[in-house]
Amino acid sequence: MIRIKEALEKPDPVKQAQEFLDGYEIYKFLGIKVMELKEGYIKVAFPKKEVILRPGGIIHGGFAMAIIDTVAGLAVRTVTDYPETVTVELKVNFLETMKGEIFTAIGNVIRKGRRVIVAEGEIINEMGKLCVKGIGTWIGIENKFE
């Protein structure tokens, strides 16, 4: 299986990135579909699902945080040569109720250091409203998790 950074070198990086994500149950559960991938940036779509709703029929904040962590973390993985990265800090603001059927999430690297990378993520509903905004810090890890 290729790494996300290696997908950028392929003729169809979106397809390669999707194949990477499809190899992990967490990404399949999140339901994310890669729409765009470039260095330091990823754009995905994900659907509303019954299992992620809280009372009132809106998407649970914990699920939204997982999406922010995922897209920002994937953007980070496009700019680092470390075999693994982990989130060391994540701050999330909930700006709008997550109403809708299909959402877009974007991850973007803000700054890359030698080992520490700062990235942001956002979730936008199908009406174009920014619902969730997050910023976090990731660190590169030498050892590949097995």
C-alpha cells in the first residue's frame, strides 16, 4: 500500500489516495471520498449517516472533530517524509449546526518545520456555510506503527 505523499507522484493522485484510505476501517467508517489532493492540501466529501447523529438530527461534534483531525492530518502527510505523524494538539470551533446531507472537508498545511507541522481543517455544508474550523499540530515519528 502506498503512502499519501507517494500518491502525489502517481498519474491519478485522487484515486491513489482513495485506495490508501479504503485500506483502513476508520476512514471507511468516516465515509470520506477524496475529491482533490495536492502537496499540503486535501479536499474530501462525506455523507450524513444515521450512526453519527446526536439528538435533534445533527452531526455529533465528536465525529466532526474526527473529520477535522483526519483531513488536516492527511494534508500533513503530503509534506513529510516521516513514516508516521501523530496529532499532539487540536482546537476545534463549531460555527454552525451541521445540517445537510453531504459535507466537504478541507485540510491545509499552514507551516511545516523539520518535525512539527501546523495544519487546519474545515467542514462546509452543501449550502456553502462554514460549520467547523480547526487548527492543530502534528509531529513526525521515526518508527512506523505496526
